[in-house]
Amino acid sequence: MSRTEEIIDVVLPGDLWLCVGKANDDFYTGKHETLRGHLRKYSLIVPGPMLTQRGLTKRGYLSYHSEANTGPRRFIIVEFDQGSLNQQAAILWHLARYAPLALVVFSGSKSLHGWFFCAGQPEDRVQRFFDYAHSLGADSRLWSRSQFVRMPDGMRSDGKAGDALRAVGIENVPIGRQAVLYFNPEVIQ
């Protein structure tokens, strides 16, 4: 059973505008209460609230997904595409010494997404943290506030799947599930 709704209720509480996607080119922004009961069907989410339903893209088009329409940063997401899951987890635990780790999501294929709570922190402090994570191999694209990340406990919709969890001894996770491997709601304020 998916815990997507329960987790999103904690990480993005209230009836916020949420930008969700089945793919990078198939997305929608809707109010949390309108999306309730359907979030697990999406594989992607912007890890912060949107300001309105649509905003202008850099090319001047109205879109459900745009940087200009993305609200303040609540989380900085750190993802590694290199190394084993154990190596990625070790780096995330190391980074948790410097910022509160709220969530670790398996991509459903080969990587971990660490959600570090950063709401209310000065942007230069968050930038230093992210730069350090990047120096350790984190994907630089996730600096963008509007970058899609894996929906916690959602399912991949692109058909990609991996057995990386089985390789580290985690069984009974459906293929393609973006399993939540760690959740600490107490660090979210």
C-alpha cells in the first residue's frame, strides 16, 4: 500500500499548489486537495509549492511547470547517479550532519533522493550545502527549485525499473516503486 498521501501531507502541508508529473513532458499543477487520492499515480513532483496554477516559462509561455512560478524552497534534494545504494546512503548520512535529512526516496531504478529540510534558511547557506553535496557527486540539476524529483512512494511511469534494492537485501518492494527508505517528519517545521 502506498504511503504517498501521508508523506506529502507532512512535507507539503495544507492546500498548496503542487506540480506533479507522469513524465518530464506530462505534468499538471493543482491544489493539494484536488490531487488527493491521485498522488501515487504520479512519478514526479516539484519538492516545493507553486505560487499559482500556471506561470511563465523562460520562453514566455504559460505552463503548469515553470521556475518563475515555483514558491520558496522547502527542501534541497540531493541525488547520486553513481555508486551503489549503500555508498549513496553513506553520503546522505554524512550530509545529514550539516542539514536535517527528512526523507530518502529510492528512484525505482538505481539512485537515492535525499530530501533535506531547508525552509527559512538563507539561500547562501543552502547553496554552500548543495555545493558541498555536488562536490561529493550529487546531480547539479537539482539546485533548480522547479526540478522534478521522484514522488515519495509513487511508481515510475516510464517503465524503467531496477533491482538495486534486492542487491542490498531489501525485499518485497514492487518493481518500479519509488520506495521511501527513510522518513523523519520531526525535522520538518
